Amino acid sequence: MSQFQKNLALWLVISLLMIMLFNMMTQKDTEQKKLNYTEFLSAVDSGQVASITFQGNQVSGVLADGGKFQTYAPMDDQLIPELKAKGVVLEAKPVDDQGFWFTLLISWGPILLLIAVWIFFMRQMQGGGGKAMSFGKSKAKLLTDTQGLVTFKDVAGVDEAKQELEEVVEFLKDPKKFTKLGGKIPKGVLLVGSPGTGKTLLARSVAGEAGVPFFTISGSDFVEMFVGVGASRVRDLFLQGKKNAPCIIFIDEIDAVGRHRGAGLGGGHDEREQTLNQLLVEMDGFESNEGVILVAATNRPDVLDPALLRPGRFDRQVMVPRPDIKGRHKILMVHSRKVPMSEDVNLEVIAKATPGFSGADLANLINEAALLAARSNKATVEKDDFEAAKDKVLMGAERRSMVITEEEKKVTAYHEAGHALVSLLTPGSDPVHKVSIIPRGRAMGVTMYLPTEEKYSETAKGLNIRIRSLLGGRIAEEITFESVTSGASNDLERVTTIARKMVCEWGMSEKIGPMAFGEKEGGEVFLGRDMGHVKNYSEATAVDIDNEIRRIVNDNYQATRKLLKENQKQLIALSELLLEKETLDSAEILDVVFPDGWPDYLAPKVAESAPEEPPKENDSSSAHSAADSNSVNGEATKVNDEVAPVVEPKEGENPES
């Protein structure tokens, strides 16, 4: 029987007892009319009494009209003869001795019942986490073997992070191996990484491997509607941990409770800060929590309080990055265990074609491919299903029913052709993988790139090439139609962002020099770290920054315009073929742009981008971090929104925007 059913049964019993007591006390009052002795004698004299029952001095009877009455009669020797003379039916019953306990129950029962209800509520308030009134009790759940246990075999692509956690598990299993050399068990491990990289999965694998109690709770489970609940739940959580030591406590999304103190509009003393203070004390205060290891996960380490991150609380910060090509291959192998795949599916090729994908992205890719195959009533998942799934994941589902005028379609074709042509004619750019003018999601058309290698930093030359590729669509419209559309709005936004970061963050401006402007750290504490942006430069410097941004954009704009003007013939040919076929792969694009043969700087890139065979039409082996998509009228934007030297997408950025 569940806790809810037990509570429901208890409340039913209490309700029935209250009803029974109420009936016992009020039944006689509601059924019988009370008469004093004078009224009783008057009723007898007038012949209104039909029958009488004597029970000691208690007299009850029935009136001639059927009504019932009750009275108390003293010792009267003339009463019986008078009743006989009036023809009243007489009956006598022995005195019903209700006893002391029954009398006590009737008199004290309601009071005792109220006391019992009060005790019940007090026990509920002091009881376990699942009870109705347990405001201050921890909501941590103890994982068991029956709850889909995961082991390290189910984790792939994050070998370094897994190794760090394997050491923690080994310490719990064999602490003497470390303590004999003076080592101490880590008190806390913080898993840091972008969304979808497998932080929670790693924690679940620790639960499966450790063989010790594993408590899990979310950061949002601490603070609720009552003041003081958060700190109380932290205390109870660690109390449970001490009782079950050695054990592991996992707090998911710890930034919900561990945010930097003093930040936010809630003031300097809010409920969340009280909860954080209690967490700091429990992790490393006067009382030690030997054998209790805290594992937490967050994708916002920048907002965590410094006191929470220091050694002694979180001794280790384990980075969980997006996987490289080998990691992606291993992740695909793990997620495809239960998926029947055709022989033409090569997971290594898929891993190569998906740079920037997180573990969650790859799991979603395999799931989408399986759904597409099932929709087509296939027995196995084929290569075409994976290609279609990649297109859907990267750009959204096709919108072939969308009505587009011929003029809009033509503008989109020239826009996408401009992106592709600039990239192909510029040495050092990523190879173009596919161009399409089929509307997908919010995009009117796409230009997809497939990088030949994974980059962890960017050069000034590479960033300028990216700016030129983004400007290619707008300039192609301007050259062809002598006007521009709003389709390039996101292109211009991205170009401005790259140029601003080149000047303000990466020191790539000769005039400004190697300096950084616009400090975010230590912003206005009462506005929060995200809202506070300190302007640490003068107005004159701001003018210089704006001029440098404008110079970078204008220089690349003029260079791109000159390039497309000189190759306008190829632009027209590529656009016309795109209008005819709607989707072009890399080989078809290269044949149009370079009819006399591909240049040397493109040959190795094309070979690497197609490891098995030349791409087919509708082939969507795309790069998650290198596709261009539109949101309005041919507006091309790279799928990878990250333009900083670290190419891994930042948290909160949409790869399809």
C-alpha cells in the first residue's frame, strides 16, 4: 500500500469516528421531544399519551399523534394507576448501565479525537519527504537497482571525465589504497559542460558502479513557497547522507541554488542565499561529513558562488566537453545498440559529418532516423534515413507546401549561391557540402558546410573569411537585382558580432591594439552578473571601436563585392541550376563553378568531406557547426553560432538560428 493510500485510509477512519460520535450524541435529541414532568402529567390527563416505557426514572413514550417524547419521573405511587385509568399502554425495561468507559468516551471522545488529529499533523510535519506536511524534509530520492541502472559501459565520448569519476568510485570501494599514502577522499565533484554533453548520465553511471547509496535531487527542489524550507532540506539531505555513509549525493542543476550571492533583484538576504549558506556549511563546516561525496552538475559555472567552488567543497571540477570525432563514433555505437541498421550505414562516416554535435544531439539523430525508417515501413534503418534525419535535426522539417512566388524563389537562389560561391573562391574557407532552396523550419534556403577538421581556435584570417561568406548572400542580391531584401538581417547581425569581438575581445585591430573592452565580470551585483555590463572605456575609445568595426565590415564587404563581380558568370550559372534542381551537392556545385577542373586548394577538402563516395542529391551529411540556414527570405546564417576562438557553441545558443 502506498503512502497516499495509507493517509487516505487514516482520514476515512477519523471521519467515520467523528460521524459516529456526533450521531450518538444527537440522535436522541433529534428523535424525541423533551417534556418536563408537569407537561407530561397534563398530556396524560388530556389523553394525549398512547404508550409509555419506563427505564428506571427515565420515561419515554409515544403521543396519540405519533410523536415521541422523553421525560424524567420522580417516585410517584399514583402515576401508574392514573396511566392505567387513561388506557395508556405500559412497558418497563431494565436500567441500561452504560458504564464508566462509555460515559468517558462520550464526554471526552471529541477532545481526544482533536488531540489525535493534532498529533497526526505534527508527525506528518516531522516525517519523511513524501508526506503532505514535510515542508522541511529533503526530497532526495534513493536510486535502487530497479530504476534503470546505468554503468560506465553506457557512457562514451567523455573519457577524461569518466576517468575522474572512476577514481571516486574506486575510492569508495577500496579507500585503503589511497589513505595509506595520506590521500583523502574528495568531498565534492562538479561536472561542468554544455547542455546535452552527458553530465547527468555520468552521475547515473557513478550510481551504477559505486555500490553505495546514491541520493539524487534537483537544485530547484530546495527553495519553495515557505521561508526556511531550503536550509532545512539541506540539513536533512546531509543528515540522510551521514546515516547511509559512505554514500553519494547528486545535485542536478546546482546553479538554481548555488548562484553568486548578492546577485539578482531579490535583495541581499533572500531564501536562496540562506539555502546556499547552509549548503556551504554542510560541505565544509565545523562538522565533517566523512564518507559523503557530493556530485553536482551545471552548465552555468560562471554564475556559481566562489565559496562553493573552492577546494574543500568542490575539490574537483570535471569538464564534460562536446565529443570529438572518436567520441562521437563511440556515442553513436552506444545509442545504436538496439537499432537494427542496414549494411550501408557507416557510423564512422556519420561521426565525421557531425562536428559540434553533443551526446544528446547524436541520440536525437539516431532516434529521428529510426522514426523515419519506421514511417516508411522499413525493416532496418538505412543510410538515407540518417541523411534525412541530419537535415531535419539541423534545419527542421521540409515545408514543401509553403507557397513561394517565383521572384522570392529567385532571390533566395541568388542569395544562397552568393554564400556558396564566396566560400568556394576563398582559400581557407570550409568546403561547401550542400545548397538548397527548399524551405525548412524558419529557413527559406540553406548553405551547408562540412569542415575537414575540428577547430578549437580561430585566426583573424579565418574570421575575415567567415565575414565574407556571410556577406556573400546580400551582395549577390545587390549585384543581380540592384536592391537588397530583409533576408540578410541575421547575416548582418552575425557579421557585426564577429567584428565587434575581433576588436573588443580578441585584440585583432591594429588601431585599438591588443586590449579587451566591455568587462562582464564584477558587474552591478544587484542587477545580476548577466545584466551588469561594465563600460570600462571612454567615449573617445567607444568611437574608435565603432570605427574599427565599421572598417572591418566595409573592407570585407568591398572585397566580397569585387570577388562576386569578377565571377558573376558563375553566380548566374549556379543560381539557375539551383532554381532548376532546388538542392545541389558539393560535386554539382564544383562542376558549375569550376567547369575546367577544381583548384588544388579544394581537392583535398572535397576528398575528405566524402570519405566513401561522392555525395548524392539530397545527401545531407552535414556539420552541426557548419551549416547556413535562413529565417526569412534567403537569410543565411551559420548553424554554429560560436564565433569565439573556442568553436564549441556557447550555452544558450541555438544551432538553427
